Amino acid sequence: MAYEEAILIKIDKTTKKKMSSAQENWSELIRMFIKKELNKKRNTAKAERLRAKLFRSVKGPDSTAIIREMRDSRYGPNSA
């Protein structure tokens, strides 16, 4: 896999010493972490769009107008 872009991070000396003694491929771990976080964000955005579609308010008849019509038919116009 060819990498074309580079990023720079700064860490304190203590962390650098700990990283050196751990003998890990830190570049690969950071790449994997970034990919995982990007996937989480993408999945969260997808879930939010799906939630919005599922719970979108359904446009229906105006309930206040229906109640007003029922009251007017029972008690006459201008009833409270």
C-alpha cells in the first residue's frame, strides 16, 4: 500500500520514551485508529439519517381542526 500523505503529531518526552521501549509499529496503529474512528463517524451519520427517515413526522390531518369541527357540530359555533 502506497501512502501519499503525511501527518505530524507532537508528544511529550515521557510518552516518546515509553513508545520506544514498547517496540510497536506506531504508524500502523495510528493509521488503524484513524480508520476506525472515521468508520464510526460514517456509521453514526448513516444511523442518524436512518433514524430521521424512520421517525419523520407523518403529515396528516390537522387534529385541532377536527376537534373544532366536532365541538362545533355538538355545541354550535364559537363554543369553548
